[in-house]
Amino acid sequence: MKLLIDADFIVYKNCAACECEVDWGNDTILVQSFFSDAYRAVTRELNVIADQFEFQNPELILFFSSPKNFRKKIYPEYKGHRNRKKPCGYVRVIEKLKTEYLVILMDELEADDAMGIHATLHPDQCTICSPDKDMRQIPGQLFDMKETMRVSKESGRNWHYIQTLAGDQTDGYSGVPGIGVKRAVSLFEEKGYTWSTIVEAFEEKELTEEDALMNARLAKILTKDDYDFKRDKPILWTPTASD
């Protein structure tokens, strides 16, 4: 069994936790960390994740986001508020991890997308390990760092639709004003999980189908069917007749 791990989250969190401030006085405060502490914290958490599974010696595959992001071409303000610098040791820890683990970074894709593609290429061999609710879109096995669940193709599609309406403030796209996850679920249960339900909800707020499509494309986590392997480019999501 392969564990597909959202290593962006783990490395950032642990490197940040290992930072400390040294106040030198005279208007000078230095932020520092010890690489060995940061790296030990990261590998300890990876081992804790592996220990959650009954099978021994699972293969850990670490996924990181590309510095470039195809969603910014759709919506330049996407994650525009996330301009914080990486914590001390972040890059060095990743370089060290590359010597001990398989590390995957796909150009212009976030770690979520790369995990989604890999998981749907090998559906019976992989478990996604991520606390990110976005991964509920990907059919297969998901460990959300608390429990393991099975995501069906239908429930994955439904969650994409829910996120299209609810938006994601942390990622910087708004969905339909006034609609959160609970309201979105209620709306779909009443009217059906269809593209027309989405468009109608946007139009009721004097938004357009083009606005709905942009939000759907920003919300969509890629699978193998959403990626052109010959051109190494994502295929932007477009509703079909079945939607």
C-alpha cells in the first residue's frame, strides 16, 4: 500500500514550530531554528501517520505544490493573501527528504492535484493522507489525519459541487455570497446535484454562469481524467450533459 502524503502541510507546520526568536536588543530580533530539530519533527510525524495503518512498511510518497499555480491563470487573486515567507529550514528539509523518500512535485499543480491524479491512476494501491477537506472530492481511500474513510465517485462529485457554491475563503474564491457548506447541502438535496442547480444559485445573486464556471474550476481537485499527460497540462473542468 502506498500512502500519498500532503507534505506541504507537514513540513510547513513542523518547520514553523521549530522557529524561535532571539532578541539582540538595539532594534534587532533574529528568527532562527535548528535543522536537525525541524527534520526530526517532520520524520516523526511521517512515522506516526504510517503507524496508523495495519500493514507494515507502507511506501510513503510525499507531495509538494509547485511555485507556479495554474489556478492563478483563471483567477489572479487565487490565494493572493498567502504571501507569508516559508519558515526557517523549509527548503533544506525538503531537499533532505528527497534523499530518503519519493517526492513528487508536478509543474503548475498544487500537492492536492498531484495526489488526486496519482490516486486515481492507482485506485486500489493508494491512500491519500491529508487533513484538507478538498480531498473529499477524490474517489478512493482517504485518511484525514483522524479517521480513514472511503470516498465514492458520486460523493466526490457532490463535494466538488458543494465547494463550488460555498467557496473557500482560505483559497480566496467566494462561491455564492451567503451560501456556506450547510446551505449548499440543503440546496442540492432539495433541487438535485446538478449544474443547473449551481447556475441558478449564482444567478439568484445576480452572478453569471461564467462566475459559476470559474468557481467550479478553482474548486476542482484534478484526477487522471483532468490532466493531459502528453502536454503536461491540466484540463480545465467543464460541465457535461450528465452534470
